[in-house]
Amino acid sequence: MAWAAALWLALAAGQAPAAPPPVFASSVEYVYVDVFVTQGDRSVPGLHAADFELKDSGVLQSPELVSAESRPVQAALVFDTSGSVAGARLAALRSAGGAFLDGLGVKDEASLFAFSEEISWRARPTADKEVVRASLATAGAAGATSAYDALYAALALADPEMPSLIALFTDGEDNMSILSGDEVRKVAERSNSLVHVVSTASPSSSSGRNTARVLREIAEHSGGRFWIAGTSKDLRAAFGAIAASIGERYVLRYQAQGVKRAGWHPLAVKLRRVKGTIRARRGYWVGAGAELK
């Protein structure tokens, strides 16, 4: 993880990384796709592999269904702790983070990033959720906002051997990041991480509009969601729902047939004979000489 260490030092020193964005490759020959199926606000249970149609680069594939429990996730909370979060909003954020940790499985790992104008990796990945909870309880709030840099760090430091979930909260416009939204979006597109973003700012509002728009695009491209949380109750409900959805997801696995190996692979997942709304990542990237995931 020398490149990750270099990234971390670069961010800490206030310098943009000079190297190209990392390519997120995998350890096995299978492609795994997490799929979320809902009708309204409720998940749809009981589906089988035959209920899904999956195309890789336009070519129909033959996926099998594996249990979500066999694929524990590494979940990163990435929390805005800038000055605007101080007070009641920080207390609400701690409560929301607790709801998220409560919803994770026993084998799932969790970590915590806090960001203002600086990024702090307050809790490293661990299956002991109480470690993360304790770190969250002592987080303060001050300073400006560097949401893009924080998301980049969480993407870069995710374990490529585990499914990765990133749940980011921010309450306003990014005003301190070294990296631009477009740079982070390109990295996110090549990542295998599922990204959820919870914000008090709508992409159509005047406050936080540009940041919210970019973060929404990143989340939806990864198969995640952009949540608007206007109240403390909304905030806790959003993070609780994100954690709960991990156990409700369908995991499709296949060996890509009839497609090029390296480069960008657009994905299209549809339902057969079943009504519902699907969320899944829109594609994945394989670097030259890399293995599939």
C-alpha cells in the first residue's frame, strides 16, 4: 500500500497527488455486482439468479447468485466535521453514525474518517464496532470543508480484497479540497466501492449545489444513493437504511465472456418477470494486466 501512504502524506502536506488516479483491480477472475431491488421504499426479497438479466459491455452474461453474508463489507463512515456541524447537528450525526454501526453485520468491518480542512482517519477498519463508536463520540467540529479529498482518501484506502461501502455526510459546499470534483469522480468510477452520500443540501439548492450535484452523480454511478436529510430524524433514518440495505442486497457473480479484458466495462442489470427498481453500479474498470472483480 505504498501508493496509499503516498496519497496520505500528500493530502497531509497540502499537495495534490502527482501520480495518476489508482486503478482498482481485483484478486480473482470473477466479477461481483451488488444489486439492490426495491418496490417503493421496501426491498424485494426472494429473487433468484434467473430473475436478473446482466450485460457486460453489451454482451449477455450468465451470473450466479451468492449470499450477501458470504461477502462481508468494509464500511467507511466519512463525516463532515467542519464548523457548521458544531452543536446539535454534530450530536445528530453521532446518533446517525450509531444507527449505521448497529445495522452492520458481525463480520462487517467499519472505519471512520472525519474531515474539515484536514482529513483524520480516526478509526481504522475493524469488526469491533465499539472502537468506531468511541472514536465518533469524541469527534469535534471546526474549520472548513474538504469533502472531495475525504472521499478520495476513503476510496484509495479501501481494502481491494473486500466489498467496500462508503457512507459520506456533508452539510454544504466543498471549499477547501485539493482535488476537484471531476478528479474524484473519475477515481470513483474506477473504484469498486459502493458510495452513499447524505447531505442537508439538495443538488438543486443554492447552498452546496455544485458539491451536492457531483456527489450525487458519484453515488448513483456506484450503485448507491444520494439522501437529503433535513432533520435529525432524517439523518438517523438515512444511515440506518444504508446499513440495513447491505444485508438485503443481491450479489451476482460471473466470469465475463465475450468481452475485452482491459478497460471500461459498462454494466446493465434488469429484472425478468419481476417488477421493481434496480440500483447497481454502472460499470467497472480493469487495468492492463489486472484481474477482474
